[in-house]
Amino acid sequence: MIVRERQRECYEKEIYSPLVVDVLPSSEQGEAARRWKELEQRTNNTGLTNSWTWIKTWLDYHAPLLTYSFIFAQQDERIVGAALVVQALYKRKGMPIARIHLGTGKYVEYNRLLVVPEYLDSFARELVKTVQRQFRWSELHLDGFVPEHANALLEAGRNAGLLFQVEARKSPIFDFQKASDDGYQDVLSALGKNTRYHLRRSSRLFEETFGQLTVEWAETSEQAKAMLKELIDLHQARWMRVKNQTGAFDKEHLKAYFAGMIDTLKLWPHGFLIVCRVKAGEKTLGCLYHYVEDGHILFTKGGIAQFDDAKMKPGLIAHVACMEECWKRGLAEEQHGHMDLLKYDFLAGDEPYKDSLTNTQDSLVWATAERGFLLWLMRKVRLIKNVLKR
């Protein structure tokens, strides 16, 4: 009984004693890498967006465009928490605004801190206080955070006097296990009646016009990069035609970044990427690029062909064909004792097609805190203009 009581006292002392926070500038990236990898090993981290592999590759392509630092928290000389702090300037109404993102921000969702679980709340408090006191900013952004980590950061912000504007967005998912438990053996049969009708009609039209539907699964980095190149061409063409905008690949460093991820993250099942192309005969219908985090497929970028016939739905066909292939390959890997593919996530967004192809959903959190006279003044001007318009 005495031994157990002493163990409890030691545990409480460890958890509740203050954390020591250290800020490393970008010039000390080597030391940051050592600490980050050490913490990953200690926590048995299975996350993607908080892994050093992800952070390092992202910085390799974006570092020249921004300023960044690393924040570490220690207790008794042990690293218990780590975060990337990214600083950038943007213009609002012609005025430069200093913005901070925790993590790699808008480039990915399911963001989270790297932290020993029992230190999440205490690390979030120290992280927010450090950002508040040691960094110059007008906006602080949380982008697509998982709810548990978002809630810890939001609570820390409230305790520090920060007022966050919070938006929770649904992330539609097709859960393979749920479909199986519901008695379905493939993706198509698990979808709604109207969706199945449109998919079958569209499949028939494509096969009658171009030939048999097939899925090409990238097995090598060369194949994946070739598919990515076609994806970019299709993506840019669609955006120019539909929205008269340049799309997500309008800068060369972004094209290089997604290609670089193929080399760094590697292809599933030995890595964290899935790239596939869906064709009808020799005609490409769509190319899809996904990250994989612990069996969780995250659809990230797509390039979809355009057809004048509205009955032809290349996007729906491409996704369902890829989803079917993921389910089949995931089951095969599970039988060999490897990581299964558990669910196909379309990420946040209100596009109707996402709801039509999914059977469940997660929730992700975006939040922004503002401070400073400039933003306060801009808000007041906006309010006055709105009043005068009435």
C-alpha cells in the first residue's frame, strides 16, 4: 500500500510539475530533428502530419517562403511535447498582417501536436503562452486539427485571454469495416440507390464510348510521378474551364513539393502514399493522390477529365474505382499481417459528391485568434460600413 501511494505521488509530481519550454530557431533544425525523432520514438507516434519525415519534407520546399521555429517542452530533461510554429505575412485590404500557423497548416488536415498523451493539456498551455509572449503576430491559426488537440489549445487560449473564432467542419468518410459489418462486400452496393444508378449509367457510357474501366495503381515512384504529372494537367485544365482560376498547382515549388513527397513518404504498404489512375480504355478519367495515416486514407489532390455529357461522371467513377481497389488491397495486406486500409476520407468540404460516396464522418477544427490595434481598427471600419449600408 505504501509503495502504491509513493508511485501515485511520483506520478502526480511528474504530471503537474512545471514544464520547461525551449524555442529553437530554424538555424538549429539539426538539433530540432534530434529532439523530434526522440519524442516520436518515446510516444510510438503513428501520426503522419506530426512526424519528422512530414515536417522535414514540407520545410525543404516551403522554408524559403516563410519563417519558422520549433517549440519543445521538457520535464526533468525529457522532451514531452513538440510543435512547429510557422510565421508568414499576407495582405488584407492592402495592409500586411503577421500570421502564425501551428504545424504545416492548410497543406494537410488531421493536424495534431507531437506530445506524450498525459501532457497534452499542460503542453498546450505552455505552447500558447510562448506563442503569445515571444512571437509577433496579428492572427493565430489552427488548421484542420483533430478535436482532442484543438480543444486543448482552445482551452489554453481562453486561459491566456485569447478569443478564438472556431469552426468545426465535417470530414466525410467511407468506412470499409462499417460497410462490411452492414453486410456489404463492395463499395458500390453500400452507396445510396440514386448514387448507384448514376454510377452504373456512367460506367456503361464510358465503356461503350472508350472501353473497359481499369484502375492503375502506382507501384513505383516513377509511375506515381507520371500519374501526378497528368493529375496536375487535368486539375489545372478543370479549374481554368470551370472557375477561370489557376488551381492548386499554380506555383512550381508546389508541383515539386508533391513530387518530393513521393520520394520521401514512399508508397503504401511500405510508406504513406497512394497514387492511382482510372481509365476507360486508353482515356484517363481521373488521377488521385492520397496520404495514408495508420490505415486512414486521406484524399488530398485529384485531376478529373472533363466531358460535355452530364451523364458521364468521371469524378464519381474514379473515386469509387479507387475505393474498391483500396478495400481489396487492404484486405490482402491484412491477410499477410500488414497494416490494413481502414477508411477512405474525403477531408473537409461541402461538395455534394462527398456525402454521396460516404457512410460516416469525422469532425475537424479550424480556429483563428486575432490581436493588435490594426485588426481591431479594421473590424470597427467594417462594422461602420455595414451599419451605413442599412
